[in-house]
Amino acid sequence: MNPDMRTRLAGLELANPVMAAAGCAGTGRELARFFDIARLGAIATKSVMLEPRAGRPAPRMAETPSGMVSSVGLQGPGIEVFLQRDLPWLRSRGGTAVVSVAGSGPEEYAELARRLPASAGVAMIEVNLSCPNSAGQGRDFADVPAEAARVVRAVRGAAEDGVPVFAKLAADAPDPVDLAGACVEAGADGLSMVNCLRGMAVDPVTLRPALAGGVGGVSGPAIRPIAVGCVYRTREALPEVPVIGMGGVQTGADALEFLAAGASAVAVGTVNFADPSACVRILRELQELLEERGVDRVGDVVGAAHRPTGAVVGR
């Protein structure tokens, strides 16, 4: 018997727990050439801002051991084009839209949230807190729990009732669990963990930074143990708060690891650049693993790593 793959995130039911991570699938157009994007639990869009942005100059990406480092700079067409072109296209293909938002201050985030109602096809708002605070000497909002909380509070206050708000957090915050708690107290319905970690690569020929922007975000399998640890610790501290786990998911076994650590869904990112069919492959592999274990519902493995030694999952 096929396991029931449905999962819930703060009242939002997804057909399965595998999502495309923000920034790695655009709004789904690129991936739609390889598979039916409606097969995924959801697609998190590339972070949307109020105004169009050209982003950072090239080169923007460099390969690193077990991953990559990138500094794209939130390139995008702005909210108007997103609402008129990109979001309707995604919905027309049957995709569940998790809209990532980014801004320079709480007011900008709030304005984005106001313009993203459920009637437009928005299933969830994901708040990208790895953005420089224009009033914070260049520090990211996620570096200071109180500043992250201000943004989350503004988004939750402006977002339509019934549209869940998830805070997306990086693992290199001074204390990710403390940051998570501050965001939940400010009104976040759930958490997305983890965003890229800060890092860089140096070109071995020029001995200069490999990225035009210098420091970028490290992603891929190299950060997976850190991400799984953050999810596990957050589940321990905030057991009732739903979590989307991400960071180096390449296989169904990786997805299962995040679910056992306490995530209710997983987002697939960097591997899409090398394998654009990765999301549906990972979903298939996850389902096969659950079948092998005799697990009836994917929800039965969520948080399994927190259960007493010897607790049985499946038959």
C-alpha cells in the first residue's frame, strides 16, 4: 500500500512534503520543462521585492566542495510583474505557491504581505530574513532576534488571515533557536530552516574572490548536518511549531533525515542546478523508503529522532 504523503504546515495541507526551495526554481518555469510541477507539495518562489532589482554583477556562483557559494543579490522584476505574470503562470500549472519576500525594512516587508492575498493564489508567505537591514549598519535582520521579530510582526500584521507566515532563518545566527523563538513570539506560524550560510571561495588563479560580491551564501550537501542539527534543536525547543527543513537535500534518504529531525516538509535547492528533475526523484525515493519501512503516513516519521530509543516507526 502506498503511504499517505500528505503533510500539514500551520493549517495548510500539502499533497506531499517535497518542495522546491526559494531561489533555486524561479517561479517554476525552468523546472516545468522537465516534470509536472503540480506533483510537488509546493514551490517557494525566488524572493520578491517591491521594486525591480538587477542583482549583483557576475560572477555570481562558484563551485565549492560538496556545494556552491552564490551571491545573486535578490535579482527580480518586482512585485507588480510577479503578480501580473509569474504568480498567475504558476497557479495555472497547478503549483502551490509559497511566496518568499525580501525587503530593506519592516514597512517594505509589510507592503509586500498586503499585496499577497490568498485570492491571488498565495498559499504561504516565507519571510527571507537574510537581507541587510538598511537601519542596522548592513547586518542581516536574522543577526539580531529583535530586528527579525520586528519584520515578522509587520508581515503577520499585514498578511491576510489564513495565509501562514513562515520565517526563513540561517544557521549562522548567533543562536538559531533563540532567533526561532523570537520569530514565533512575533507571530510566525512556522519556520524554514536553514538558509545559506555565509562563506566565500577564492579563485586559485587570480587569488581574488571567486564572486564579484566577495562573500556569498554557501549551500549544498556540505551544510546538511548543520541544517539537520538546527531543525532537531528547534523541534526540541518549539515542538508545536511546524518546520520546513532544507540544506543539502539530494536524495530521499536526506529528506527522511530532515523529517525524522522534526521537519514536516523539506525544500530542495542546490541539487536542482545539476539535476532539474531532482525534486520528483527525491519524492519517489522518499515514498519508496517509507514503503520499505511499512510506514502508512509520512507524518508518522516526523520527529522520530526525538522518540525514546527502541520506539518503532512502521511495521
